[in-house]
Amino acid sequence: ISSSPRKGGNTDLLCDEFAKGAAEAGGNVEKIFLADYNLDFLSEQGANQPHDVNRDSSEIGRIINKFLEADVVCMASPTYYMNVNDRMKTFIDATYLAWGDPKMGNKEYYYITACAQNSAETAEWCINGFRGFVMCTENPTERGYVSAIAMGRPGAVIGTDYMKQAYELGKTINQ
């Protein structure tokens, strides 16, 4: 799930490399680029009666349904103010519509972030944003992450070791 605001952005490029490695490892890979969707915020109705909301009737609901069917999820977001960005947070919040569904649990997770600052600590806050969501699900397994730091300029990640790290991490999905 790529929440990069632009296709070909640093986070999105890393997500592509992860997907390439996962596909080569035999994974059935589908990339969801959140900017392609009209993401509805969780409404009061959804928050108060999540099981009464027809998830098939909205784009965010259809993404949640795909999430529920996945065994392995890679969540990719640029680091914004030491956290995941608005698109990723909207997706995370909307998963509340599936709360209590047994398919919310027992998933393996990978995380990717690209951070403009040259600070591993800043990027780690974003990774912890993912973890905050994942630890609320049943029986999650964290499999690894890539934190690309000092990647503020568009395309900065191209040709870096971070691209190789994302690719190699994707190749671990069946291990």
C-alpha cells in the first residue's frame, strides 16, 4: 500500500522495488497507490456502527476488503512530521470498518518510509506510526522495514542502497 503523494516519488519507488522482489519470490503482488482513490474519512456513522457500513460501496471500503484478503502487507509512507502521511492515516483509520473481522489478524507486515531529514530517529517515528496500527491487530508479525533518510529531493532514492534493501526485503516474503 503506497501512500506516496506522487507516482515515482521516493517512497513509491521503494514500494515498487519491494513489489518486484516479492513477485520474484513467488508472491501474488498487487500494489495499491492510495492517491489513485477517493479516500473517505471515517464518518460518525462508521465510527459508531462500523459493521453496518457497506464496505463495497466506497473506494476505501474496497481497499479494506483487499487488505483483509492479504496475508502479507507492505505499508509505505513518506515521513511527514515524524509520522505517516494523511493518506496512510486515512487508510489506517478506515480499517475500523472491519474491526472484529477475523481477517484483520494473522498478517505479516513490512514497512517503508522515505524521510527528507538525515535522521534515522525521525524515520523511526514513522515506522512506529505503522507499528501503532499493527499492534492493534491480532497476532501480527513484523518482517522488516526500510527507512530511507536524507531523501528529500524527488528521485533521490534512485541508485541508492535503499532501493536494493527494498528489493531484497521483498524477496523475503516466503521465508
